[in-house]
Amino acid sequence: MSSDSERRAKGFNTEYRTIAEDCLRKAQSVENDEEKPFWLNLAQSWLQLAQHSVRRSIHVKADESAID
């Protein structure tokens, strides 16, 4: 993977994790306990997306190495 692609993948991962942290903070701050599961599920989804982006970048890097 080119360094530009690696930086972009790391940037996405960082951004997704930051959004997940924001969702967790929102879950902690909501006054209505009925809203907490929504924010917790949303945070989990963003974390899963971050994990997927890391796995995808590893696979892309492996594929590009096989081509060289």
C-alpha cells in the first residue's frame, strides 16, 4: 500500500473511533435512559467500521505486495 493510502486508512480509522467516542459520551450524558441503547449501538457500529477499515487496509496491502 502506498504511504498515501496508509495515511488515508489511518485517518479513517481515527475518525471512526473519534465518532464512536462522541457517541459514548452522548450515551453517558443523555437524561432519558431510553436513548442510551441507541447511542451505545451507534458507538459499537462506528468501532466495527474502524476495525473493518483496518482489516481492509491489511488485505489491500497484502494484495499489492503480491502484485510487486
